[in-house]
Amino acid sequence: MPIEISRERYTVQVLGRMFQYVGEMEPIGQVVDYFNDENRSIFSLYDVDVYPLDAGSRLTPFKRPVITVSDNELGAIYFLDPEYRKKVQLLRNSDQVIAYTPRAVLRGKFHRGVETRLGDLFDMMGGDFLAMTDVSVFPLIDLPGAFPKQADLLIINRFYVSVYHEE
């Protein structure tokens, strides 16, 4: 008889390149490690509402029980559960930055390792995703779905950030 592993699902709001998502994810282990797993390039979202972000798009919002999303589509991920966010392990050093993405400007702290300088942050990272804390979100478009204007923690895809600088 096969052993069935139960995974806990957490509600997320995701700002992507093409779409905005409101649904659930099943992260395994530490969330930053989960997103940075080199064997993982796609992620499943469950019971998800999908909103096209481009103005004038012929696509309309839709809902699906499960969708699969490429890691390069995921831009900024917000977990709604405050207890889950508190469990996220952060790197020791942080820098107050302003980061520009295709859909929003983010003002907050990028977390980095002790040996990493801010200017080298994206080159020296072991993965594509990093934590950003104490974030103010300034959307560049009218977002069709829910996304926080203030967040104590966002998981950010470094390839979603076009430009960043120290504040």
C-alpha cells in the first residue's frame, strides 16, 4: 500500500509577468529553498484565480483547480498566513532598496549573505528567489486581483527585477 504524504497548502497572491494569481501553494521545507531548488522550474497553484495583467487583453479572468506556472513567470509572491511568514529563515544582512519590476516598484529590504555586497547580490545568489521584507508596493498598473500595498515579507524572483538601487 503506497504511503500518502499530506502537504499543507498556503494561500498566496502572486504578481507575475503576464498574470496575477490568487490561489494556494504547497511549499516543501523552507520557502526560499523550495523556490530555489535547482531541480524545480515549475510550480503548481491550486484552486486559483488567474487575472491577465495587460490592458486590453482578449483574455478574461479564469479559475482552475490546478495550474502549472514556470518559475520565470513568478515575480513577487506573498503568503497570506502571518504565522507561515514568521517561520521564513532570512539571511543575516539586509539593505534598504528600491526595486523596479514590470508591474510594480518595491521599496523594502533585500536580504543577503554576510559575504555578499548589495551590488553583487544577483550575481552571487545561489538561486533565483530571495526574501524582501518590510515592503511597500507601488503598482504601475491597476492590479485586477488582490495584492498587498504593505508586506512584511515577499519572495522575489531576481529576474523579475529590472533595476534596483540602495535607498
